[in-house]
Amino acid sequence: MIYLDTSFLAPLFREEASTRKVADFIAKQAAGTLAASKWTSVEFASLVSRDVRMGMLTASEGRQLVAEFGLVVASSLFVFTPNSYDFDLAGEYVANFATHLRGPDALHLAVAHNNGVECIATLDDGMLAAAKKLKISAKRVIR
């Protein structure tokens, strides 16, 4: 199973340079092989909220985008629900100061690790570097 973090999923819902490549990658994966977590939806809503605050989206557009994201994730991906073990491990990752991790990225790594995913697909260079230090398989699966 491949875990998709927020940086990887966001381009499906917001026009970015990587949008087409992300869509192509996801389309090529077998059904039942992609996962995310409930945390991904929170992080995506935060991203959309920032766009609304900055006037890039209306509140109505923002609500519609968050709803669409939630629907697509729930219907297309296996969704992990973070638990206390995930939060504990995320705390350990953040306290390993050499990783330079922020809490949100640490939680993605912990959920993926604790659920034994094959790999994390991310577009976040910081997460890639931290995963390498923690010996967690994470890749930029698109170029």
C-alpha cells in the first residue's frame, strides 16, 4: 500500500505544476493500493482555509473544495484513523531534532509507519529528508 500525504493529494484539487503528473500516477495504481489518513483531510482543510483568508477562494468555494476532497478520499483510498500510538510516535519523531520535522509531517510518517505501508508518496522535500533519517520509505514518485 502507498500512503499519499497532503502535498501529494492537494494538486488533484488545486491547479499546480504537478497536477497532471499526480493524476497520471494515481490513475496507474491498482484499486485498493492507495491510502491516506483522516489527518490528511484536516491538513487539506487548513490549506483551503488559508486560501479563503487570502482571498484566493470564496468561503463557498472553500467549503465545496473541502467537501469534494473528503468525498474523493473516502471513496477512493483506504483511510487510516490516527490513534494514540501514532501520536506518541509522531512526538518521538519531532523530538528527534535532527529530522527537523513539524508536527503535521511527523504524524503522516507515524501513521504510515505504524500501518506498515510500503511507501509514502510526497512532494515535500522536508518530509523526504526526515523519512530518510528515520529509515522510512518515502519517495517523490513523480518528477
